[in-house]
Amino acid sequence: MSASVSLLGLGVATTARCDARPADMDPSAKEALSLARLAYAEPDAEIAVDAWDEVVRLAAAAADAGTPLPEETVSLWLAARADCLASLRRWADAERAYGEAAEALARVVSAQVTTSGTGGRIDSGEASVPMYARLAMAHDGRALAAGAIDDWPLAVEASRRATAAAGLGGMGSGSGSGSGSGSRRMSGERGRAVDVPTTAFKAGMRGGAPTVAQRVAFNAAMARWGAGEPAVAAAMLDVVDLGPEPDAGYPQFWEARAARAVALWASGAKPRAEAEWAALCRPTRPNPPAVPKNGVKAAVNKAAQAQFDAYGVLMDKRCEDFTSGTPLPCDDAGIPGSGGSSSPCAIFTVQEARARLWPPSAVKALGEFLQDGPEFVLRASEMERARG
């Protein structure tokens, strides 16, 4: 994930309550607000970190002057700084920054639960992400950073706190039926599932956690694996929600299925591991196109799709994979970045697992699993595709 992706939009409601009376605002507070806007938009993460440090200093100066900025605003700034540090792989700094953000967010959530019983939310910006979900993400980020510096006891504790924070949304475990069908998901106000913010660190990876609850549950299991408990991790992964399912039988949380298969293999349950991996290697179809709920937009969407289908009759459909040059049909190019493969298991190589911050023991187990386990499933799938 690029560093710039992790910087934008995490505190989009920062001006909602702060600049109502600009004439009476402390100069440090004004400067902090202006600099925060620049930090969100700064594409260079190194520069952005310096900006965030100054923003936090200015916010503290405003508080010392007796005109503190709203704590929810400052807590979001702290979370944005932590995400930025994580994107730079400055793990020790990121661990401390996530801890500071979690402390601030915990105070906000505690106050909002006391006054409203909802856990609070920011009413603009990215899907009105509830503050308890922000708190869960801060603890979860701390767990990832702690694991990256090989402090697995801290990672386990931070994951425990992330699970507790997620519980404020009514579904702390993020677990469900295992198959993904009918599984439970952490919900926000009005029962809405809380998606992982697109600006969060490690968001948007292929087959990654769609919701905050799923991410928290998955990383809690991986922390236990890092702490030397692969069997416990396998049991925890066995109940992680694998949905949503745009096509029946194909859960989309592929990373959890891959980790589950490897954990089962590492804990001695080899037949189950092979069955899980074989299921993950089944070719999957692309997600179905979105259908707007607005009638006019839906009609326009349908007409545009019909026009595209008509053009398709005349199109040259010979394409190739951007990185490898592998010839591909343009309308059946497989999973993006997989060289034309439609098998989700093809994503999960040792290098990919390491990039996703799997514990070293899990990465090692994946390598052994791919070498000694059902790698033939993937090869057979690819041979079948070539024949088709």
C-alpha cells in the first residue's frame, strides 16, 4: 500500500466543531487545523509525519492556553499520524503512536457512551465511521506494530483491547459460521456493518478483511500464532467471519481462509488443511457489478452496460497481463495482479504473507505448506484454465 493512501481522510470531520468562532480561536488551534488539512493531503509520508508532529504540538499548546480543540478531533489526528508511521514501517514509533491514539479515542468513546450510549461517530466523511470502530482500529494497529517488532505479548494484549472496543458495536468477535453464509458482522448504528476505512493502514489488500470486526478477529488470531500458539490460532480462525459472498460458495475474506489452512497444517490437521486450501483454489468469478438503488441511475447504468456489451462484439479482446506479459482475454483476466489466475490461493505466496505482516512462524509454515502440501491443486487449476 502506498504511503499516501494511509494519510488521507482519517479526520474529515475535524472542522465540524472547531472553526465555528474563528475570531475567538487560539492562534495555535487555527494553525493546527490548517496544518492538519495539509498533512492529510501530503503525498510524501516523511513530510506528512513531520507535519503531524507539529499539529500535535500545536494542539497541546492550544490546550495549555485554555482553548483546547475537541478531543475527538485530536484523537483522529493522532490516529492519522500512527497510520502514517506504520506506512513508513517505522514500527517502534508506530506502536507508541497507536498507543497514544488509542488512549485519546478511549476517552472520547467513554464520554460518548456515557452521554448517548452509542459509542459515537463522526457525522461526515468516510461513511460516518463510529468512534468505537476507530478505537478498535487503533488497538489493532498497535497489535500489528508490536508484532512487527517481535513483541507478541503486547500484540496479544492490544488485540484483546481491540476486540473489547469492537464489542461496543454489539459484535466484538467478528466471528460467525465460518463459511461466511449467514455470518455475523460487527454493526454500527442502525445495524450497519462497519467497513474497514479505505484510508486505514493495510486496507484494500486483495482478499483482506472487509469489516473492522473481521480484521480485529483475524489479527487477534495471528497475534496468538506469533506468540507460539498455532493450534489456538487455528481455532480462532475457524470461527472468523469469511463473508460477504457475492457468489454463493465463494467467501471473499481469502486471507483468513489461507491463514486457516496453514494454521491447520501447522497444528497437525493436514486433511482439513488440504480441503480448505483446495476450496480456496477454486476459480472465482469477479464481483457482480454494483446496481444503484436510485431508479434513474439504475436505468442509466443498465443502458451503459448494454452499450458496452454491444461494443464488445466489435472489440479486439486480446490483452496481456501488465507485469508478466501473459496473454489474457480482456473480459476474463482473473484476479488483478495474479497473472491471469482466477484462483484466490495464487495470491498467498511467502512474500505476500510477509508483506501482510503475518508472524514469522506463520510465514515459515506457509512456505512449508506450499512446498509439502497441496500446491498441486493450484497447478491443476492453472492447467485446467489453460486447456479451457
